[in-house]
Amino acid sequence: MEQAINKLQDSVALLALNMALSSDKMALSSDKMALLAETMAIGFRKSDENFLLLNREMGVLTGKVEGLEEKVVVLSGAVDQLDEKVGLLSGAVDQLDEKVGMLSGAVDQLDEKVGLLSGAVDQLDEKFGVLSVTVDQLDEKVGVLSVTVDQLSGTVQLLGEKVDDNFESLNKRIDLLQGKSTCTMESLEKAISELKSELQKVSVVTRYENDYFYLVSPGKGLPN
């Protein structure tokens, strides 16, 4: 009997222990449930925040889309205007092409006239060539005449004006020719020949201070 009571007490104690363990497990489960509930609440709050942020972004995106639609409408109008201008430009190009064709015909006519004018110019150039030869011949004759006139002018100036001291020997010959010396024809011809030789070496220049003529020999300057 006593042994049965002891077993019963042991069973009751074991039952109490199991009940206590069950209570602890239930308390732990309650804590886990509370933690899970809090985690879920945090997740729901974040979801709400994300939905609010998404709504704001959708609003901004909607505004951008509306602005883009307005720009598309404006761009469409601009494209229509550009298409109209392209049509006008195409017509102007056609008119310009027609005018270019007319101008090309005028250029062809002008080219033909230029060809005729070129032939006339060639003929005129040939005539000018003949005239140029004649002018060159005339110029050569004038040059010869100019040399003769210069020599004569030098002789006249040599006889009529003051000469430089560097031509003292020439002046002596001039004085000899102007004098009444009794020289032979041979000596006179020799003196004239020497005079011509000296005259060919002489240049006539002008002193600008007093517009006075001087005879200058090559290699020598003006008198002081």
C-alpha cells in the first residue's frame, strides 16, 4: 500500500513537472508569437511606407508623362510646320531649277558670242603684232635720232656754257677750233676727230640748285 502511494506521488510529481514544462513551452511560444507579430507589424509599416513612396513616384512619373505628351503635341505641330516649309522650299527649288535651265541657255549663247569675240580679238592681236613691229622700227629710228639730237645738244651746250675743270683739255681744243690759227686741214680734221671722241664720253646733267648744266665724265662727279 505504501509502495502504491509512493508511485502515485511520483506520478503526480512527474505530471506537475510536465505541466510546468508545458507552461514554459507555452510562454516561449507566446514570446515567439509576440516577436513574430512585432516583426510583421514592422513589415506592414515598411510596406505602407513603400506604397506611399511608390504613389509619390507614380505621381511624379504621371506629371512627367503629361509634360512629355504636351511636348509631343508641340513637336507634332512643329513637324507639320516644317513639312509645310519643306513643301514651299521644294516649289522654290523647282522654280530655281527652271531659272538655272534658262540661265544655262543664256550662258551657251554668251559662250558662242565669246567665241566670235575671241576670233575677232585674235585678228586684232595679229594686226597689233604687225603694228608693234612697225612701232618698234619707228622707235629704233627715233632712238637713233634721239642719240643724234643728244650729241648735237651736248655739242651746243659744250660750246655755249661753263664747263667743269675736269674738261680743261676739251675746252682748249674748242678754243683752238674757234681761234684763227693757221693750221692745216689734216691737223683740223684730227682735232675734230679727237673732239668727237671726247664728246662721246660726255654726259650732260643739271644742277638743281641753280638749273645750271654741267658736263660730267664717266667715273667723275659734279664739280664743287
